[in-house]
Amino acid sequence: MHHTSPKFMGERLQQARKARQITQGELGEALGGISVKSISAYEKNENQPSPATIDALCAFFNLPQSFFFTAVRERHPSSTPVFYRSRAASTKKDRDRAEVYLSWFQELVHTICSQVNPPPLSVPFRLNTQNPAHITSQDVERCALQAREHWGLGEEPIGHLCNLLETHGVFISRMSLGSEELNALSVWVMPENVPLIVLNNDRDCYTLSRFDLAHELGHLLLHSGVTQENFNDAALFKVMEEQAHHFARAFLLPFRAFREDAWLSNLDMLRHLKSKWFTSIGAMIFRLHDVGLVTESEMANLWRNYGRRGWRNHEPFDDVWPPEEPDLFREAFEYMTGQLGLSKDMLLRETRLSADLVELLCNLPYGFFPRSSSVEVRGLGLIRFTPKAQLK
């Protein structure tokens, strides 16, 4: 029987290089003087690197050989565009690296879901509007209210937002994206119908990180029907960003309850309410205007006083509450290694990534995957996962 040799995938080399944010020339120089032309040919699948070059690539990027010989999962045409928080201020290199991380995160979700059943997806009704200019403020408020009703939140403050979304089938990663200008990104992956959100770990602020998460949820619920053409339009992108901001405020600060709480619309009252609603004072200033408690000029005056108090860079309580951390993947790996008895080495091989990368993408502590095979992990018997039927 004739066996074909595995093929080096140039797309994987592109991913690894973009994740490291280096040029083809810089990579060639690091590998001992390989030409830009040769690197380009490898990435375009016009030429196969030698075994020695492949070994050098694995060493340089700290990736297993299996990574470079595994095809990249193609983006399905019905998947949404990748939504960015603060896209305008970030560089193309930053966005390219973030999209690579998002792609690897998606592959890890696929790997885990091949072993266990994650929490079933349970999200509110999504708008299917192709042009965001047709979405009204009333639509945004209604969508936020429907989300609260769907998850039984009533008009109470939301506790652990990461936990809430993960329990209802949203996959979340919180990692360093290496850029303060890129706060978060999200995508709705089809045909699997899987929502993914990546938060920037460099945003080391509890309330801002929660707002980023609510903002990305807004994109997923409001903009899943937006066409790529409209998404690429700069003016419409600004509209989508403001709508996601509005959704986040409405979701975190429900109209009637917040309006009753903020009857005295001054900064001292908002400082007090921050510890109830777990939302930044800045977001509450905007929300006061949303719910009709202040005029434009009164809101501007609040912002001036906000600046005089030195709160633009650091609000009260920002250094008291640590940011929320997603833990669904930690639970998944502990369930697989504990309850199902699967070895860490086997699971790591299945990912085709390095231990460092899997720990980064899945919010696992450094050393979760032992660099030797002698460490055991205790199973927790977690209820959010069940084994696949084929696993015994």
C-alpha cells in the first residue's frame, strides 16, 4: 500500500510568525540566514522545508512538529467577522496576533469538545440585521433586557459575569494580547454555533474587564447578522462599537433599577453605587444620560468633575477587586484527567500546541502541564461536563 508523506502546512508557519510578530526576514535571520524568498515559499506551500529547517522552526517557536503538519481549520462563510474592542487604536500586527490566538483558542475548544460535552449553549434571541445602522437604541435596550430575562437575572446586579456566560455555553479566554490598545475580541463560529470571547489580560481592572466582556456579548447578540462589507465600513464600525457600549451599560445597569438607585445624580452617589453594581463610574455617567436622568450639559459637567478627582486613570476600588477569571477550561482539563483518567501527555499531544501556549489560551496556571509525566491532577467531579458517549 502506498503511503503519502505528511505535508508541511505553510499556513501554520504564517500563524506562528504572526503570533511572534516578526517579519519573514527576521525569521530567516534567526534561522541562520534563510532567505525571505525561501520563507515566503514555505508559507505559500510552494516549497517544503528540509527536516533540519523544520527542527529549527520547532525549536524557535517552541511548537511540536505535529503543529506544522496539521491543516488550519478554514473559516466557515457563515461565521461572523471578528469583533474588536478598540480596533481603531490597535495596529494590524496586534490584530493579526490576536486573530491567531483566537484561531488556536477555537481549535482547543474543538479538541475539548471531542472528549467531553460542555455546557449546552443557551443564549437569548440574536438580531439578524445586516446593516447596523438599522438597529435602534430601543433595539439595544430590548436586547439587553431579553438577555437578563433569559438568564433569570431580574433587575439585580450581576455577580460573576464570566461564570454566568460560561455556564450558558460561551467560551472565554483571558490572556495577554501584548497591546494595551486591544481590549477584547469575539466571534460566532459556524457551523458549530459556538461563541468565543477573548479578553486582554493586560486590562488589570475588574470593572473595565467586566465591561469588555459585556461589550463583546453585545456584539455577539446584536451584530451576528452584519455582513463583512458593512463590518469593513469605518463609519458603520463606529456605529457597532457604540451599540456594543450601549448594550454593555444596559445589561450591567438595568434601566428601571438603576434609575431608581441613581436618584441623586452626582459622583459621590455613583461612587457608592459602584460597589453595588460592579460597574465603573465612567459607565454609570453615560448610563445616567441613557435613562434620562441627566442632560448632555449635565453629563459634561460630571465628566469635568470626574477628571478633577483624578479618576480618568484610576477610579475608587480599582485596586481592590481582582478581575474575573474564566475557569471552564480548567474544569474541563481537571475533569478529563481526573474523572475520565485521560493523561495530560495525551491531551497535550491532541492540541498540537506547546504546554506554554495551552496554559496561556486556557487560563491554566503555569506548570499545569508538567514538563515531566510524573505529576497527577486531582479530579473534581465537576457537574458542568459529561463524558462523550464513546468514552468508557
